[in-house]
Amino acid sequence: MNAAHGWETPSSIESMLRNMYRIRFFEEAAQQSYYEDLTTGPLHLYVGEEAVAVGACSTLRPTDYVTSTHRGHGHCIAKGGDLKRMMAELLQRETGYCKGRGGSMHLADPARGILVSSGIVGGGIPISLGAAFSAQYTGTDRVTLCFFSDGASNQGSFHESVNLAALWKLPVVFVCENNGYAITTAATRSLPIKDVADRAAAYGIPGTITDGMDVRAVYEAVAPAVARARAGDGPSLVECKTYRFLGHWVGDPIVYRTEEEVEDWRKRDPIVLLRQWMQTEGSWKEVDLDAIRDEVAREVAAAVAFAKASAFPAAADCERYLYCERDEEGAVECHER
């Protein structure tokens, strides 16, 4: 660990473990809600990739921005999203982030810097440039973390955005979550290169590869990129080699990869790895780590109970929030049609 980053305090390490448990338990609860027909539509779970979101977002300030993907629950939680409002949104309830109208792939909390989740592959990448440009234009030192996948790195939106970000030295960090598959297509069949990070050289920016199953390694790779962006030196590309333990979505039969491959990756469960490090390198006892786990489990259970107790949007309100206008002071107000 590089002590200069100053995160190796007991509270910060415990916060990382707590957030990874939040993501894991939230995703498991979301999966269960799908099986119980409490939520509908595609549900893309983040189980196995928790270290990327937590390690990367731990480098940010509350005022910084994040743009997400269709697999965005973990990013939202790692940036401080409200579990109750998130679960309510998945269950299409009025108390959700988007009043139950957005669902799993459209979580957003601008007040916390969570700008967008998008069902469009690579759709959040150009938006990250808008956020970064606004920070540069207004003279703030806000940084934007842009999460995307190995599949999105083949999209034109990726190349156009990285090119412009490099040209204008925008304060954005591109974080590629390379989980090895774009839906069912292996990265080895869609990428002519081994590492997505190699593409950074074409745009004259730093490209770094890190272990996406190790939250500490992710932090150490993203922290200097965030510092570089905040200092006005432009963007960076960080590739996190990770793996989704579950399918592309909850209905995925997963016939395109072997059980042996999945089990090999499960041996490097990011939560287990951090717990082992905390016990061997730190002063944490197993009973203390179990207490954190159990506390988070209760927190997620409370979020599920809150969502189930919340009301569905009224049928008469189906067109609310679709049309907006500004009031006399310039504030945006949304009204019924």
C-alpha cells in the first residue's frame, strides 16, 4: 500500500468491506425479488465485481460525479446511494429514485453525484464528458468516474469520447470493468488486443491494468488517475480485470462458459480476499468482521421491507414527470401532462 493515499485507517478499510457487503446483499435481495415476481424487466447483477465499484469510488469526494451502466447497482451503492430508494425503484414503487418509473437500469441521484445509469452499452461515456466539461468550464475541481465494460470499449462512443477528453484534458477517469464477456461473447473473440488499457496509447493518455478482484489494488490504480484529473492534467484509462459470478442477467442460462471457469474465479471472491487481508495484515478478528456482515444484512433487509411497504404509482399519474418547464426563477418543474 502507498501510505501517501492515506486510506489505510481502520475506519476506511471497514467502510470498503461494508460497502462490498452492501452490494453483495443488495444484489442477492434483488435477485430474490425477481424470483418472487416483485420486479420486472432485465436485472443485471454485480455479484463478483464489488471491488471495482468500491475501490474506485473510495477515491472520490462526495461532490465528484459517476456515470454508470446497465449493471449499475454497485456503482450507486459505492457512491453513497440510498438502499431503500434503490430497492423501491427496482420494485416499481413511488418511493424509488425515479418514482418507480426507471427500474434497475436507470438509477440516478444527482445530489450524490450519481448522474446516470444506462441500458445502452457505452451510453454513459459521452455523458461523463459533459459532467467533466462542466467542472472544467466552471472552474471547480470535480472529477468524473466513467464506468463501462470491455464490450463498450468497442463502441464508437468510447473512442470519440476518449479522444475529445484527451484533446481538452477533461477531468475524467475511464474505468473499464473487463469481466471477460459482452453478454455471451468472450472478450477474446471481440477484442484484437489482450488489454483494453492498451487503447489509451492511441489518445496519449495513461493506461493502467489492475486486479479488479482486489479492492486495494483498484484503489491504488484509480487514486493517481483521480489526482491527475483533479490537477488539470487530463483523463486516464484504468482497466480492472474482474468477473461476474452470475449470468449477464437473471434469466441467463450461462451455457457459454464452463463451471470450472466460474469456480476458479469464485476462489478469488473480493469480499473473502479483503477479509483475509484484514485478519492477516491487520488487527481485525473474525467475529468483528462477521458483525459487520450481519449489520449490513439487516440494513438490506430493512431496505426490502421499506420497498415492499411502499405504494405503487397511481395509474392516474402515469404521465407525470414526462414534461418539464422552468418557473419564473429559472428552476425546472415537472408537471402532469
